[in-house]
Amino acid sequence: MATVRQLEALRAVIDYGTVTAAADALGLSQPSVSKAIALLEHSTGLKLFDRHRRRLCPTAEALTLYGEVDKMFLSLTRIVGMARELKSLTIGQLSVISSPVLGFCLLPECINSFRNDHPKANVSLHVHDTGVVAQWIIAQQADVGFCWNSIDHPAVSNQPLCELEAVLAMPNGHPLTKKKICKPSDLEGGTFLSFSRDTRTRHNIDTMLDRFGISVYSPVEAYISESLCAMVACGSGISLVNPLSAETLESRGMLTTRRFEPAIIMPLRTLRPRNRPKSIMSDQFVEHTREQLRKKMRESNIPGQMKG
């Protein structure tokens, strides 16, 4: 069977016309090139060169082989180039799934800045609730997932990203905007928009209210902070929400937030398929997202701390 070295010798001899010139181009000795040609002729059963006045003249069969060999080496060059691009993260495929907390307010910015450095990267972003995020990661339908809390499943690798502290969101001009830090007693008797009953944040808030003996009126509930923030902006009431979602509307002057004590912790985690090999690009995107989140929290004074 012909080897790459033998085919490389064939190509070089045809390109340069002599064994000596071909050997110099390949960085080999003249006997090594001559031996490679002889072995190729033996393995193919073809006469590949005629000698005329110290030059090797390729036969018709050699020229036919040359055309295919040249295509092969061009393909190899493309493969090596692609490998370099993969290593430098200039190309690649990346599938990201996230709950709305990052999917709506941070990841679009992260993807944009990430692709500025890696313009050939193809990134797909999917935004779903935590249950769907977990399903996709378990089924290996995405490279990276971001959501609240940990997913206890053997096919999922969990990594802490950060722990956010819920803020009290209220309509502009609300009496509580005069305070720097709000307390459970500030919620007493007010119209309080809460999370849906099947969410962990709702459980944590209810536990806190019970501990302090606080009674609130909750005529409306929603599954995600984005919905609660929108209703707060409409004047429907006040709510404890994740600070990233609230910051988006507060920066547009649509509502006001205040820190709340004791802190209601809202942990964000990075999910990866445990049985799927990690790509360099997915590793770098997770780190890029971590740095962008750290920057966002610092610049917007978002309460919480980075983890991991």
C-alpha cells in the first residue's frame, strides 16, 4: 500500500524535475527519495518515470496519480489549517441553552463580544425554563447550560457560577424607595407579587416571611423574574426578584430596586453534559461568560458573589 511519504516523493519529483531538487525541497536525502519512488512503483505495479538526460519524465500513469495526490495534499493542508483554527477558537460550533435570567439579559451580549474575537464561530442560543435546560443537557443537545440551582442527574456536570441576592423591585416613586435597605417588615400588608408556588425561590421567600411573621397580599404570581419585573414597572405591586432581570428595566428608568436583608440567595449554575467531550470553544465561552457576569455585577452594583 502506498504511503504518504511515497506519494509526497512522487509529487515533489514531478514538481521539481529531479530527485536531487525534490530531496532538497522535502528535506530528505537523495537515496531516500529514490527509494520512496521505487517502493511506490513496486506497490502500484506501475512504471512512473522515464529517465531522459538526467531528468525524470513522468509517465501518463504518474501524471494521473499526481492529479489525485495533489488534491489529497490540498485537503491535508485544509485539515491542518482547520486544526489551527479550532485550537485558536476562530471556528467551531457551540450550542447554549439558558433559563431567562441569563438568556435575555446577559448571554446576547456575551455571544456578541465572544464572536468579535472568534468571527467564524457559529453559536446557537436557546432560552427555556430550568426543566427544559436540564433535559437538553441530559440528552446532550447542548454544549453548555445556565440555570438556577443544581441538577441532580448522573449525566449532568454542575458548576457554581454565582450567588445573586434578590432585590426588592418597586414602581418608581414608591414610599420604600426612600430606604437604602429594605427589611421583611417593609412588606407587611403590601401588595406583593410572588413567584409561582412550584419554584424554589417562592419557597425561600415564604419561609423567610413565616420566620418573621409577615403577612402579605399576593394577588398575582409568575414563574420568572422578568414577568414580575414587568408587572412591577406597570405599578401592580412590589416583588423580590433576581437583580439581573431588575437591572435591565431599572437602567431604562422603568422601576426602582433596593437591597433586601436578610438576603434571599438565588444561585446560578453552569451545566455541561458529563458524558460529552468538552470542546476548547465551550470551555472558553463559559469562562468568557463568567468574566462578563463579574464585570456586570461590579459595574451595576448587583448584589451577590461569583463562585467557582
